[in-house]
Amino acid sequence: MASTAALIWYLVVAGPQGGIVVLPSNFDTREQCAGAITEYQKQPTSAGWSLQCVPSASFFADNGSAD
């Protein structure tokens, strides 16, 4: 039986002092996440902030831990 994996994309915000926050919103596709970043960048923002799309299978997730 073939298995499939579905990724959920999260929006990660990095602050100017080096901290990061994973927003509670998630996206089904990377394009949806990238669209959210594009909309955010249309507004004036403070220097030093960055946004990035990160898939659920990244180092921010527990990678399927049995715990």
C-alpha cells in the first residue's frame, strides 16, 4: 500500500533581536503561505523583521516522534 505525506505550511516570523514565532495560522500550500507574506509586505514594516514559510516536516516540528 502506498503512503502519501501532506505538508502543512506555517508562517514563521523572525524579530530583530533574533527570536522567532510560528504563527498559529497554517496553509495547505506553499503558494498560500507566500501570498500571505506578499500581502504583509505591502504594508510599511519595522526594520529587522522577516517572514518565511516553513513546512510541517521541518526542524520546527517533532518529525513524527512517538512521544
